[in-house]
Amino acid sequence: MAVKNFFIGAVVAAIVSYASYWGYKHGTLPDWYWEARLPDSVEPLDITDTANLKKVLFGGDPWLIQCYSGLPYEGQHLPRPFRIHNAFKESITSLRGLVRFGTIDCERPLSSNKTLVDKFGLVRRTQPLLIFAAGGDKPKQVPAASASSAYAITAWVKPKAEPKIHSVKTTKDLQAACSSRRRCLLARMDRDSTVLDQLARRFRSVEIVALGKDESKLKLSWGRGDEVGETLEPDEARHLGKTVSFFKPDPEVLSAAGKKPPSLSAPRLLRGFSGDEDLPSLSLFLQRALDAPDDEGFMRTPLPTILAPEKKKAAANDNAEVQARRAKKRAAAKAREEAEAAERASAAQQEKAASAAEQEEQRRLREQQRRAQMAEEEARAGNIVEEVEDEDEDEEEEAEAEVEEEYEEDALDLDA
């Protein structure tokens, strides 16, 4: 009886173990189980929390979010709730500290009755379906080719998540860096400044623009006090910072433009800063400017223009002796240059003549060698003819001698 009970218990344990393993592999375990197994760095986002969702998607901080489907049926090409793809999970290690991670139901309707898939035009068949949000711009889907592995995800996300410091030289560059819907900080500091780098990492929704410390190379014109005789009003002067200025889009212009981007010449809200250029002071200034109401401490003004640096004009000198001395030096330098040019031309001509004479001498020597060779060949041909004639004469003499001998022999025979 004991053996029978042991056998039945073992069979039940095996069945339960296999069922648990099968449920784990095929994802049929309850959602709370998978939510509890999420890594600590992955935050489950609630689609109904509109304020937090807006902060995540458009707040400026870099986020990498995996979509899942809360629908009760299959076929949406999205993982079930809180199921983390291996490529997404492995990329957390390489991107830790640079971006934040989360999961969200992309098929649940928002307050506008649209899903995130419809709102951002996401492609459901991509596995895993990842959304990258940074800088306050519209979130983008990680392409299918870049979502296939942790290495590909890191290679695509990392350069986009790094903070950027813009360096401008022209008005066109400034307009490209600070478009009509962006907030910008213009600083008379170098691009490699540590303070600017820290500000860019801390305030991801603000474009940091380095203008350089040398005002002679790059000068901004805000359209205030540039004309002769015009002076700044006291309430205007305090908004135009000497070294640092912050501006953001005018909400009235944005509401009038609607979904279309406002014109680049549309006014902005400007606030200047003239304090110390250290990280705590600039951070406090930026934070207060971001939190302040639009009608408090700002001035409406268009984007500044960058003036080209003026070329320095040579100072006029009325001293006749100095002018004569300079003219004499210029004439002597010109004469020296002309003499050197003439000397170079003469040397080049002589070199050319010598080269021509050398070529002519070589041609004459080659002609003499050719004639000598022809004479030698003619002499060899004449010797061959004479040798042939001498051989023929020798043969004729031998033949005559043989005939005479035969004749003499015949004569002797007759005498006998």
C-alpha cells in the first residue's frame, strides 16, 4: 500500500512539474506572476495615468519602452502583458544609466479613443515592439532590423540617448537647433564645457547651444538697441542676458498654429541670465525658467540673428615719410620679385637649350652608329661574294687538272 501511494505521489508531482514548465514556457501563467518577475529597472506604465504618460513620452528624458497587448485574444503580434523579450532584457545591462526602461499596453485606448499603435503608427509585426522617446520629440519605433538583438538595440539607441550640445555659426544653424517648438539655452561658452555637458544631461528637454566666448567671431542681434540712437528700456535690458539667455515658444503662437509648426520668425518668450557660469547657478536659473508661468519674467521677441564678423580696416596714415618708406619697400620687393622671376626664366631657358643640344648630340651619335653599322654590314656582304667566287675558281682549276691527268693517262696508254 505504501509503495502504491509513493508511486501515485511521484506521478502527480511529475504531472504538476511538467504542467508548470509548460505554462512557464508558453506564457499561460497569470499576469501578476510575470509582473512580479519584471527586472527592477523596468517600470510598468499605466496607460490611464495621462500626466505620467505625457511626462514619459514628451518629458525629455530618454525612455525605451516595450509594448504589450492587453487584449484577451491572440493575433496582434504583440507579447502578452509583462512578457519581456530576451533582446530587450539583455539590452538593459548595456544601456543602464543612460536610458530608463518601461512596459506599456499599446493596444488600450487613450482618452482620445486612439491606441499608441494608431497614434504613433507602430508596426505590430515587429518583435519586440520597442518605442524610444527622448528630447521631447515625437516617440519613434525601433526599426525591426535594430530590434533583433541586444547589440542592435544598443547600437541604435545609445547615440540618440547621448546629450547633445549644438555649436552654431550662422542664423540658419541656430534656427535648425532651436526650432519653433523647442526650448533653448544660448550660452557664451565653449562646446566642450563641462558645465554645458552637465546641463544637457540634467535638462533633456532643453537644447543647449554653445556660442563660444569670443564675441568678435559670433555676435547675436535680438533686434533691440542695434540702431543708432535707440536705447534699451529697463524692463527689456534685464531680459537680455550678457552671457546666457533662455527662450521657449510662445503658447499663443502654438495655439494659433495648431498642429502645424509655427513660422521660424514667430516670437518667443525670452529670459536672460547674467550671474555666475557655474552648474548650480545655471541649473537654478533653468529650473525656475521652466517652472515659471509664461507671463512672468519673460519678454516676447523673435529669434536672434547672427551677425557676420566685421573685417578690420587698415588705419589711415597721413605721414608722408612713412608712406614713402612703405612705397619704397614695396617697390624694392617688387623689383626683387621681378629679378628673381627673370633669373628663373633665364635658367629655365638655358636648361631648355642645353637639353635640346644634348638631344641633338645624342641624335647625331645614333646616326653615326647607324651609318657605321650599315657600312660594316655592306663590307661583310662583299666578303661573302669574293669567298664564293674564289671557291668556284678553285673548283674549276681542280676540274681542269683532273681532265689533263686523264688526257695524259690516255696518251700513255696509246703509246703503249
